[in-house]
Amino acid sequence: HRSAMDHQPKFFENLSGTGKAIGVLTSGGDAQGMNAAVRAVVRMGIYVKAKVYFVYEGYQGMVDGGDNIVEVSWESVSSILQVGGTVIGSARCKSFRTREGRLQAAYNLVQRGITNLCVIGGDGSLTGANLFREEWSGLLEELAQKGKCIDEEAVKKYAYLNIVGMVGSIDNDFCGTDMTIGTDSALHRIIEVVDAIMTTAQSHQRTFVLEVMGRHCGYLALVSALACGADWVFIPEYPPEEGWEDSMCVKLSENRARKKRLNIIIVAEGAIDCHNKPITSEKVKDLVVQRLGFDTRVTILGHVQRGGTPSAFDRILASRMGVEAVLALLEATPATPACVVSLSGNQAVRLPLMECVQMTQEVQKAMDEGRFVEAVRLRGRSFENNLNTYKLLSHKKPDAELPKTNFNVAVLNVGAPAAGMNAAVRAAVRVGITEGHKMFAVIDGFEGFARGKIKEISWGDVGGWTGQGGSILGTKRTLPAKYLEKIADQMRTNNINALMVIGGFEAYLGLLELSAAREKYDEFCVPMVMVPATVSNNVPGSDFSIGADTALNTITDTCDRIKQSASGTKRRVFIIETMGGYCGYLANMGALAAGADAAYIFEEQFDIRELQANVEHLTEKMKTSIQRGLVLRNENCNENYTTDFIYQLYSEEGKGVFDCRKNVLGHMQQGGAPSPFDRNFGTKISAKAMQWISKKLKETYRKGKVFANTDDSVCLLGMRRRNLVFQPVAELKTETDFVHRIPKEQWWLKLRPLMKILAKYKTSYDVSDSGQLEHVAMHSPKEAEPGAI
């Protein structure tokens, strides 16, 4: 995990865009988050002193020219962050496919000196851009020969066209990136519908067949099936085996027999059987009605999935990619291939565009030729892990087929509730049962453990848990130190051979205390693993915690509403207090996602001069057409500069220019149904943790007893840059600021300057970590354990 100290910072002050002109266009289908990307490109471009142009209506606007290509200002992109779709329009364009059309487009760009293009679209749009780039010098020479207002000097001056792509597609069907812009928001729409359907289906004992988008890619269907615990899923990359009709009906009737009141089947619109014949939602419904007589309904989501406001994840992803795209254009040379900015784990990377397109086409070819195992592998690690985890959790083998290990594993929640904890418990219980262990649930954390609140939990007990917020098992902040004797007794009484703790900073402290108590109590000499779950995202050893994404979406939604209220009244500034203890993650990332003017956090000290500068900044802003302000403050950022103090200071200093309001978001940030990201992340990280427990149990079982007393048998499983990593909690001590309950180094602080730049502050931005051009890596089948998110 490279720290900021390991390399010389390289700031972009020497990457001036003076004299450069950047065109930004959106093409193909629209996707939520495209506007956030457009906003980031425009503001970053202007920030580095480049001229930035909107190309309206995609390639059609580029061919038509005229008013379709317009230079834009900072204010042009205000208030578009929270808007779905694309404000600069998108259109399919036949004429751009002809050389004549591309000739006209080149002429229109050269007229404005545009030789840098940022294209946000799908693989078709990006392939078109690459062809345009390859033909560019030839097109210019042809224009010069035709005497089209372009001379030899212009041909030399504008000799090269640089292209950087960002993938905007709700299907997540582009190889080389873990997530495309718009996918997370589409999942939000699907899960909102599934959650709404679940309540009505339970009332009536119904079966629902849900058709989601994905003509060639089953990502949306697969992840929504994972996120809602669907009974069956049909995707194009992994057709069901022969006789699937019988297997599906058996499974549905078994679930009904177990008193499950509803069944959910998810069908991707491009789903096929193993003979490449389509499987439609109507076909599935008719089958269920004819064979089982169940009351069955079909819901086709259609374009609802493209609609609505973008999620916090998509806004942050698009903003990061937009800034990265401008940096890539500034650094591009004539020798640089057209690249696409993408996401790998938690890191922005640049990949050669045509390598990604080629790989994407390979997937389709493999599917057409019936090589489905390869198609899944070509989709990438993240897709393969989703599929493996779904298969693991959705179908219970008959008891006779399950292995028997005679190990007992206990699961407990510790700390404050976080949305997604229940999805993690469900995955742990089901994977544990599949591995042959007896699973025990501990009620009310370590305190409940000491009081003997522990019971065996079965496969069916955790059905329907993925969509539930809070903690069904109950959770407390109590640490185990004062209950060690009683907890040891319970471990002995129930013969507990391993512990899985899902929780926040208290869970981490709890594991440290239990491992320290091993010298005195043999009962704690068992494998123990922790999965981070806290809205504060303050656990050392992990970039993300379960629950933080849901909290971020709550903050972003609230900020959107508040901004709407502020623009209605004009000249108003809102001060919003977020949770997080001493960790500024929610305030900082919430500010980036909501387009705030400032975010005060503990990790970056500030004084009265900075507060004064922010007030002056807002005063200047009120003179423009954007007459509203948004300031986020982390609850513990400073003991003296409280939310009230900042509110009073802004009110006094802004007198006559703007008025002020404050809003403390409080515990609403912990509540609500978990976001698709938290359900999926909780499910996969927990499944991986349980597989680790099984491995450790085998390793430490000797002479009829489990005995584990080494550091590497008490681990925390965390997302580190691109991978999920098991780290001994003892080793994480050096990375922890125990006084303030935060990691000493936090990856997201590197994104802090982005928020400031996009809010028009002068700042330094270290680009040492920005993506260098890499190659698309094919992973071998042995790597396909649950690693990428």
C-alpha cells in the first residue's frame, strides 16, 4: 500500500493547458453521472487555462458544427452535478461513420483550434473516436487540398488529435474497468423497485419476474440478484444448463415449502439458453404458472434504469475520471495511443482504448461461439467473483451433500449499526453452512456474548436479510476487556472454534483485546476475522467500510434538496454537519459528490484565516449567476470552530450579501435500506472472510482441537487499492491513531484537492498517483477468488 511519502510529489502546475482547446462530447446512450464527468472536464480544463468547448448532440453536433460547438465558462456547468442523463445531448450519427462526415467534423474542430477530445460514451462511440484520430492528419491534408479555409500552416499546427475516453454505460459492459459511469445509479433504480415489489409480493405470496437491461452483458442482472437475494438469475454470459426448467421449479417450490412468501427471478434482456435461444421474462412467467400454478407477475424496468439522479458513487467516479481525462490530454504526445480512463479496485488507471475495445469484442465472440466459461473470464475478475458468490449463496445443497467439519463458528456485530451488516451476516452464515460448519449468531455484540445470548442459526433464518438496514442481530459498542472471563466461558460452553466480527472501530479494538487475552485464556486461541462495517469509514487497513456508501448517498440526497431550496431563495449558504467522529471521509466525499464549496475536516487543520477566505470566496460567488453556497463540516473537525460558530461567523460576515442556514444530519446517515454497493460489498467481503476461516480451521486443527495463537490467525479483511487483503490486526497497530480512532494515512485525502479545484479554489494537486498508461491484463482462472469489488 504505497503511502504519499514514498514518492516525490509531482504537481500539475507545470502541466499548463495554455493555448490548448478541449472539446467534450457525450455519445451513444445516456447514463447517470455523465454530467458530473462533463462538469469535471470543463472545470479542470478551465483551471489549467485551456479553452473548453461543449460539442452538443454528440458526433452529429461535431459534423453539423455552427452553434453545436460552443466555448463554455465555469458557470456553464453549475447545477448539473445532480441531473441525470446528459445536458449536452447525445445522438446516434450515421454521417460520422462516413469519411465525408468525418472530414466535415475535422473542419469544424480545426476552425476552433480543438485538437483534444474527451469522449464520454460506450465502446461504439470510443471506437469511432479512435478511427477519427487515426485519420486526422489525412483529413487535414485533404481539407487543405480542397482549399477549405485551412492552409499548410494550420495542417502543421493542428497535426495531431488527442483522444481520451470515459465509459458512460449503465450495462457495465466495457472490459478494462471495474465500473462504468452510470452502472451504480442504474443498480439503485433496480434495487428501489425490488424493495418495493418485495413488500407487495410478501403480502400476496407472489412470484415476480423482473426484466432488467443488459442486451449483451448480465452485470446489472447479476449484481441486483446478489443484492436482493433473488432465487434465480438469467444472464447472457452464463446460460443455464439443459433441464434448467425442472431445477428452477424444484428450487421455487422448495423455497415456498420453507415458508418463503415470495420468489424473485431476475432476467437480463439478452438472456439465452445454452443453444443461444432467447429466454424471455414472459417465457419464465408462463413456465412458473403452468408447472407450479404460482401467482406470477412480470415487471419490465426498461428506461427507468437510465433515469433519476446519479448516485454518490457515480458522481465521485465521474468527477475523478473527468479530472484524470484532462490530465491525460495535457500529458499526451503524438505517440500516445488513444486511452480510456478507468477504475481498477479503488484506483484510476489509463488503458489503451483499442485494447479495451478488442477485449470487449472478444467477450461477444466467445458468447456467439458458445464458449461461456471463457466469456465470464474475459468479463474480468469483478464479474467472475460476483457470479461465483451468487452461486455459492443462492442454492442450498441437500444436507446429505454438505461436508461435515464439526467446527462451530460464531458471528457477531460490534459498534454502531451500519447498512449492509445484515447482508454480511447472511453471506457468512450461508458460506459457513456450505463449508460444513455449524453457525452461531451472537445477539448484542460482546455484551450479549458474555450474557450467553448465542444461538445456532440456519440457512433459512437469514433469508431476505440483504435489503434490511441496521443490524438484525443487534449491536453494542461495548468492548470485551471487562467480560473476558464470561466470554471465554461461552466459547467453551458452545465449543466455538472461530469468530467472525462485523463492525467498526470497536470491533477492531475488540479483536486486539481478545488476541492479547490469548496468554491467559486458551479459548481465544482460535481463528478470528473482522469485516469492517461503519458509516465513518475509519477502520485502519481498509479503503472502504460496509455502510459508508449508504451514508454518503443519504448526505448527497439531502444536499441536493438543500441546494434546491437555496437556489429558490437566492443568496443563501447552508452549513451542513455530517457524522464520522474524527474521520472526515463523509464530509469530504459528500462535498465532492454534492458539489460543495468547502468541507472542514479534522485531518486538515484550518484556522480563522481559512474561514475568512471561504466567506470571501462565497461573497464573490454571489456576484455570479450561482447564488447559493454549500459548506460541509465533519462533527469533530475542531472543538472550538463548532457548527454553531461557523454558522454565526458566516451569518455576520455575509450580512447584506447572503444569509445563512445550518443543518445537522445526525443519525439519519446510519439508517435506511443499504445501497447496492453496500449489499454487494458486504456479501462478497464476508463470503471471502468465511472461506479464510475454513482454511485457518483446517491449518490449526491438531489432535482433535483447534489451537491458533499466531498473529496471522487474527486478521482484518480490507479493500486495499485494487485487492481485498487479510492483514493481522497486530500489524495494523502502527497504522492507527488510537486517540482519534482513525488510520494515520487515508487514501481519500488525495482526492481532497479535487473538491477544491471543482469549487474554484487555487490549490496544488499531486498527480504522482494519476494513472500511467497500463495494458489490459487478462487474469488467469486461478485468480478468480473474490478479490475485486
